[in-house]
Amino acid sequence: MSVHPKKYLGQHFLTDQNIAKNIAATLSGTGYSTVLEIGPGMGMLTQYLLQHSYSTHVIEIDTESIDYLKTNVSELENRIIEGDFLKLDLTEYFDDQVAIIGNFPYNISSQILFRVIEQRHLVPEFAGMFQKEVAERICEKPGSKAYGILSVLTQAFYTPEYLFNVSRFVFDPPPKVASGVIRLRRKEKQELPCDTALFFRVVKTAFQQRRKTLRNSLKSFGLSPSLKEDSIFDERPERLSVSDFVQLTQKIADDSFPTQ
Ligand code: SAH
């Protein structure tokens, strides 16, 4: 008996043992003793995680997969969380650092990443499989077309590495697109030297109109004429590094009459 793949849950089950083993091996295992796998499905990746010395927990939304895991992956014992990762408050289950890994459901992979960034104080390492294009975007440097919200918000707190490509033909059923495996390691500084909520708002607003200069795209911030003279506002968001965005946020926060 195996789990029937459900499209609405982004279920594409990995069929290649070697790839599963390689994904499990991407975690360094240092700086934490607990790992949480998102979306174990039938436990393809889980079986390899369980071979490592850290304690492996899983969170799965699909009751059919949970029944399968309870029957077939008995080593997990009581370390199965039944629920939606997007609604999970890590502090309710973990009181210490926990690495996160998964072969992520592609329809919610960016939201998973944002939830991790929000809960970064507990997550020193994050690794796993994304749609290739998304994996590339997360790792991209300023100046390229793919550089955007995902790149800046991730790189503000984590150092990303693109590790390897995965063909669509090692899944059942095969997804429409190729995949990529990445690893993020948390930076030493978990806070930015600026108002983080404002930083998020500036980055998102700037990239909503990525071809415009910041002077135009950030109009809604009601900036003073003198601040708008600053040459940083001649730039387009794709040319700004994380530290440029931090500086921009500081300037906006210090502006004499912002309306928001
Ligand atoms: N790890 C397995 C399955 C990957 S498919 C493998 O590699 O074969 C993605 C998995 O994520 C599915 O098991 C799906 O049920 C689960 N999933 C989808 N949305 C989820 C959510 N919001 N929270 C937790 N798990 C989720």
C-alpha cells in the first residue's frame, strides 16, 4: 500500500534512493541536535535523516501519509506532527535550535521560506528541494534578472548555497519543472541594524515595480523632497545589495516627514 499522490498538496514522491540520501547529507549536523522535515510523504528522505545522530521530527498535513508513516517508519515513534507547517509556531514543539529540511511542496515553497525567516532565531540551517527557478532566485546576487524579494529577504539573514540540480523524472508523478537543492546557513547577526518590518516593506514595495527607479516605486512612503535628492533613489531595486537596502531603510526611517 502506498500513498496516492494528491496534486493539491504538491505531492511528487521522490523515487531515487541516491538523491534522497544526498539531500539528507546536505545538513551539516552542527549547532543543533534536532531536525524537522517538512512533508515526509512516504518517508523517502526521512529514512536517511533517521540514520544521522540528530533527532528527526516530521510535520505532515496529509492524513494518508501520516497513517503510512505510522505503519512503515516506526522509528519516528511520537515525533510526527500532524498539521500545516505554515501555521506551525516552532516554539510550541522545540525549545532549542532546529534545522529544517524537505522536498518542499512547490505551491507553498516561498511561503515556507518566509515562515523560516520569521522564525530564524530557532533555525540555524535550512536545506531542501525547490523548483529550480525558485532555488536559483534565492541564491542570486544583485544585478541579475532573477534577483528579487526572495534573494534579498533570505540573504539578509542566511547565506545560501545552490548545491545540485534534480531532474523531473525521479519523481512520481513527475512535476512539470526541474528542481534544485539548496542549503541556507544562518548569519551570525540575526537582526538587521534597521527596523526589520520597514526593511521588509521597502524591499517588497521596491520589487513590485522592479523596472522603475526607487524614487518612483517608493512614492507611497511619502518621502521628503530632500531625501529624494539622494542618489540611491536613482537606482533600480535589482542593483541593491542587502546592505544597500538596510541603508535605504535607515534613511527612510530617519526622514523628517514620512507619512507611513
Ligand atoms: N518528502 C517526500 C514527499 C514530498 S511531496 C518525498 O520526497 O517523496 C511534498 C509533501 O509535503 C507531501 O507529503 C505533502 O503532503 C506535504 N505537504 C504539503 N503541504 C504541506 C503543509 N502545508 N505542511 C506540511 N506538509 C505539507
